[in-house]
Amino acid sequence: MTDVVLVGCYTAEMGGKGTGLATFRRDSAGALTWESTLALKSPSWLVKHPTLPVLYTTNEHDEGAVSSVSLVDGEPAALDEEVPSGGAHPCHLAVTPDGRFLLCANYTGGSLAVFGLSAEGRITGRTDLVQHSGTGPNEDRQESAHVHMAVPNADGSVVSAVDLGTDEIRSYTLSADGKLSPLAVSALPPGSGPRQLVRIAGTDRAYVACELSSELLTVRETAPGAFEVIAATPATHAPFEGENIVAHLEVHGSGAYLSNRGADVVTAFAGSPLAATADQPSGKHPRHFAIADGICYVAAQSDDAITAFPLDRLGEAEVVKYPTGSPSYVLPLDL
């Protein structure tokens, strides 16, 4: 087994300084060393197949596409030609638990796409595409639908699409042949701009990261794919006076963690009701982050670096930086 960290980044198509999918080796102390880069167009979101050595990436640009990458022998290599995503600026991917379908959220396109996957993990074609419509009260950011995330439930039968543009979670049933059927629409607070949804395993609760209102919501799933808000808390521990744009949400152990662009911190949350407990400086414009062996690795986009710090010292930890152009996603793997 080889311990690696894969880093997706923004390339020139999105005004970024990155060159594709970077591979870093990770030593026993958690330090990173750059090894190679696979040239891809703005692979801003990464997801690994649940059982196969295959990785999928968004290609976040005006046309929108999805790439598949082989991870055999621990060396990323293009598997097939990129596939059109069905909408502009795809920003999130998920694979259903059975490994049969790839879900893609097209942000600017305002749509949700489903792709079939073969037994070898290859993309066999698009099986469905649903188009969202609507607006929200924030005229600059909610002028149309913006699907930001697609979340399958535990058995993959329900897919919940988080729409930042319409302040909604739209849920669908997913059939055995990859077709989506409307199931439920859950309205969230006007102007909240929901970005991400994370279910809490074994409960009817979930958290929703709200990009525009800079909040973390606790919601209850009252029926499959239907959600109601039961609590809200500010996205940072210390009050922040400027514009703060929520980015990535992780549930780890008994706590939750959220990256904040503007405040430029990763914030820890705990308790019931949920409340922020500490802010950790994490570099400029932190996007996705991942936790591995007690270390938090953050894609600090505007610092052109992966930043790292021990989770058990969050709030007062020393930050280490590993240079890489315009990072957006960090994926630790054992290959």
C-alpha cells in the first residue's frame, strides 16, 4: 500500500494556476512530497469508486465535462476520453454505494446528471439529466438555479440535489436503469444559498452548509428526501465582519468541520444544538479539506498551497504549506 494525496486544481480555463491532478506522497509523519501531475482541465472535485481503483473528476469549465482516471499501481492515468457533463461548470460528483451510477451537479448549468458505470468502472453514457429552474432573493448569486451537490442516500435509491440558486433541496428516486423521478422539494431559508448536505449516519439528522448566509443548518429528514430545518448556527466561532463564503463541510467522529472563505479558517462544531467551538487559520480561500490520521489537509486556493495542521490542536495549531497551483480538492488515499 502506498499513501498518497491527490489534489485537484483550477487550471487556465478557470483562471487558475494549476496544471491538473497532482499526486503527492505522504510519509509516516503526514508530510507531503510532490511526485507527478496528470494534465486535466480544472479537476475541481474528485471522487473514488467505492470498490475499484478508478477516480472520477469534474472538468469545471464553460462546456462542462467529467473525466475518469485509473489508479492501478498508484499512478493516476487517463482511463477514457472526457464525457460532457450536461451543463456548465460541474462542481460535484458522487458514486452510488453500489458503484453503478455517477452523479454530477452542474453549477452554472443548474442541472443534475446521471451516468452509468460498467463493472470495470468505465462511464458508459448519460442515463438521465434533470434541469432545475427558479431564483432566490440574492440577485447577484441566485439569478437562476445552481445545483451544487448531489447526495445519494445509504442504499442509493434516493438522490438529494442541493440548489444554491433556489434555496432548495430537490430529491429524486433513482431507478435501476438510472432514471430520476421527482420525490420531494424542501425549501430552506430565503437567501441561505445551500451548498452542501451531509447526512448523519444512523439518524434522521443532516447538516447543510449555507454559502450565502454563512450558516450551518441542522435539518431533520422527515421522510426519504424531505428535510425540515430544526436549528441554525453561524459558520465561524469568532464573529467575522466582512463577507464570508462557506465552502466545505465534513462530519468527522462526533464533530463537524466547515471551511470558510473570507474568514479563511476551518471551524469546528460540537454539541446539541450544534455550535462552533474553534477557528483554525487555514490559508487564503480554503475550499475542500480532508482529515487523515489526525491531520487536516486544506486546499488553500488563493495561497496556491495545500495547508496542513493537526486536528487536535485546532485553533492554535502551526500551519505547514505545500505549494501547488490553485488547489480545490484534497483526497488522501491508500493505493
